[in-house]
Amino acid sequence: MTPCLFALVFSLLPLQAAHAAIITYNFGGVLVEDFGTASSGTAFSGSFSYDDTQADQANLLPTLGLYDFLSFDVTVGADMISLTDSGPDDRLVVDNGTGASDSLSVASFSVTGVVGGLIPEAVSFQLVDNTGTAFSDDSLPGGDLLLSSFTASTFILGLNGPVAGGQVQRLSPVPLPAALPLFFSALAGMAFLCRRRAAPCR
């Protein structure tokens, strides 16, 4: 491998890593029902992330996509809870048209933390579009989800049957690092080594 080619390959490694698409969304809203001492009107915020290159675990179901999430964290008032994808029912689900509606949900029954003095048994975040036009298939969305594309958006805390709901009012993607500066870095690295070696690039 010539020095110029080696420089190009080596410099492009971070560019390739930038395309390992870890998608993260922040969200927020207010509870519309009491959960322990966390009363209706209490603000909540959180985030979830996933790798959008992973395979659909329900590939035999044409309109239902089952996936793993990487992180799911929520703060309700002053209480923080962390949720993991460690059980069979801890899932990120993309439903494209089953029941004539589209939906995306992140749910976990593996909860660490307390809300309003209670330990939730399950926590979920859900976006629903009753018009069935939010998704074109059951694949994972990129960083382009818009709250306005859905007709309902809910956050749910569950405990031994009783459920406290919340209304999601904000949803925003966390920007991915820009790949363009890495590309120019790769070109600069190749040019520098070629010039230093005084060898033509082929």
C-alpha cells in the first residue's frame, strides 16, 4: 500500500465511525395524572437512543418492527429513573399500519429509581399517528421524527395495575456530529503525507 493510499484509508476511519448511526431523542412534557406524590402538572423530561443499523427482530411480520434501545432515562420533577433493555418485554417497537395507525413506542419493565415515592413497574413513551401516514415501513426512523407528525403522544408510568399518564409536548433529535469536517481532514491528511514523501498519489 502506497503512503498516499495508507493516509487516505487511515484518515477516513473516523468518517466511517461517524456513520455508525446512534440516534438520540430528547423529550419532555407534563403528567396529567398523579403518581404517588408526583401530582398532575409535574414536568417530566427524558431521552432515548438506539442504533438504527440493527436488524428487525420481527422480520417475518411485515408491518411490525421490534428493536433494542440503547438508553432510556427520565426525570419526573426532581426524581430520576433509568430504564434498561434487559428483559423480553423491554423494546422499541415501530408499528406501520397495524390497526390502520402508525406508532413508535419505547417501553421498559426494568426500572431503577423512584418517582413520587413509588417504584414504577413499567415506563413507556409512545407516539401514535391515527392517520397511518407517519411511517412508510416498519424500519427504525433516523433523526427526523417530528411531534407534529403524530396525533397522540404519551408518557406512561405503571405500578401494579394503576397507570399515570403524561402528555409529551416536546421531541427533538440530538444532532449527530457533522461528517464534512472529517472528510476534509481525510483529504488534508492524504495531501500532507503525499507532499512529505514527495511521491505522486495514485
